[in-house]
Amino acid sequence: MKRIEALKAIVDTTPDVPVVATCAATSRELAAVEDRDNHLYLLDAMGLAISVGTGIAQAINNTPVPRAVVIEGDGSLLMNPGSAITAGYLAPENLVIVLLDNGVYASTASIPTQAVTIDLGRFAESVDLKVLRARTPEELTLALKQTLTEPGPWFIHTRTEPGNEPGTPLLLIDPVVHGHRFQNWLTTRLNEAS
């Protein structure tokens, strides 16, 4: 499956939960699929998506906002594997990590990552994350539906093809304005639910 197909499946199943997206091409492609207020694009923060998502999951625990979803790449996870270790240690039941594993650093000329030979799903299992695997958009949709209703923390290891979607526009958004937009969306959802 292409990354853009995986992102469409994620967008279709996460209209009402916070979604934290890793930097570069993943954020650009997610915004191209659909730019929503519940999307937090980490434009220049490689390796931090799981950390941010874990914090959001803890902040919304015991609120009517049911889940925090993280879209991470293999290269970004390998840059900061401690984020997954911390997520497993803290074990927020409302955290869903979707790893889009294409085996390369997509934004830097497709240089191979260690995920070419290391099974990052097995790594996630070793740090006490509940692992599901997806190789098609349909499998990803089913996995997401399960993780959005059953306690986690979840890690959906999703294999994708290398390469970026051609013609995807740059995401020229002011990070401060964007962060404020996401904060307003989340605050409003929490206040509406109270």
C-alpha cells in the first residue's frame, strides 16, 4: 500500500480524535488528503510524534475524547526509540500509534532505515505495546476500528511502499497558528463534553 492510501484510511476513521502526524512528507500528504483542525502536524520535530501523542493521551484520559492517534514513520521512530519505550512504560490505554513503515527515510532521497532488517512491530511488543499489523488499507481500517474501541496502548505496524506522493503541495503553515488551531479544537471538544 502507498502511504497516501494509508493516510486516507486514517482520515476516514479519525474525524473526532486528535491526530498527531510526524514531520515532512507524512504531514504534507495528510494535509493534502484532508486538512482538519484535529490534525497536529509536527513540521520540524522528527522523532517526537509518539512523545507528543503520549502526552495528549495522558491529558485527555478520563474525558469524553476517547483516543489520541499518532502517525509515525520508521525513520522517525528509529531517531527516538525511547518515545515508544516511554509509551509502553506509561501505558495510556487511549493511545494508538500507527507506524507507517516504508523502510526508508522518505524525505532524504529514500536512504534505507534499519527497519529494512529490524521488525519494528516486534520492538513495540518488547516494550509492552499491543501490536496489530496491516498491509492493505482495508486491514488498516479494521485495525483502527479495533484500537479506537479497545484499551491499548496500541501500535499498528503498517507496511507501506517507499516513495512520496507526486505533486503533494508544501505545507506552508505557521507552526504557532497551527498549534493554536489544534489547541482550540481540542479545548472546544473537551468543553463540549463537560
